[in-house]
Amino acid sequence: MNKGSELSIVNCQWSIGQHLAKYFCVIAVILCVTSCGPYTFRDVSIDYSKVKTVKVGFIDNKARYINPQLSPRLTDNLKQKINSYTKLTQVTGDDANYQINGFINRYDVSTSAISSNQSATNRLTVAANITFFNAVDNKTDNFTVSRDFDFSATLSLQQAENQLLDDIINQLTDQIFNHIFSNW
């Protein structure tokens, strides 16, 4: 092998190495951007020097139609989310710095799409009225969270609930959490 071909091989290897390095840098940037979850402690707006405790009351179901799983699962999911994404200690007493109470006030089914003069898609609307009391600042915030969930009209309500319940709970929990802790 002569010196010219050795130099050509070295240049080729160096060029391939440059391309691989660029490729790995792009992959690393993509992984960093996509691996960041939507919730971190930076997203939570809590002054931990003043606020230490939170009480989550049972979110009762006062809607016309009552799904027996909704209230306990929504309450539990909200407690878990607060535990996972904040440094607050959950307590059961009324002396908590933050107090969250509420009730489900809407659980209604309506037709959302019609095809050939019959229902093609139904919509389940779920809403909860939430009261957030900040004892540190002596402020109360009453707000409503609501979501629509479409499902095929060929499904019964019970079949749709089986498919949608996890999504309902997660979306309502996210709305409540974001309103209280992320200033949304």
C-alpha cells in the first residue's frame, strides 16, 4: 500500500468518524428533548419555605349518573400525583397549608355525530367542581375542570366507561393538578 492510498483511507475514516459524531450528537439532542416529561419540580409553583402540607378530601360524586369507580379513583390519583410531583406532606387534618376538596357535578352522555340519520358517535362529558384553599395566604379558589370523551355509538355506556375510565381519571387529575400547582 502506498502513502497516497493510506492517506485516502485515513481521510475516509476521519470523514466517517465526523459523520458518526454528528449523528450521535443529533440523537443525543433528540433524546434529551423528548425524554423530558411534562412535569418536573420546575413546573410546580410552591414556596416550600411556607407550604409544607396538603389535604386532599374525598372528591364525591354528585352527578345525576354515578360511576362508582370514579370518585375513589380520582381522589387517589390526585393524591398520588401530588405525592409524586411535589414535596408536600399529605395530612388528614384541617390544619393543612393547602386543602383540596370537590365533587363531580357532571357525568352526561350526548350525541356528538350523526350518520345516516342515526347516532355515530356519543360524547361523555365529565366535570368536577374543585375548591382549593390556601391557608398560608388565606385564599380560596373555586374552579371547574371538564373534559369530553367521544366513543362509538355502537358501545353501551358501560362498555365505553371500561375503555375510557383511565383516560378520564388521568385527564381530570392533570387539569386539577395543573390549575393548583402550575398556575395554569
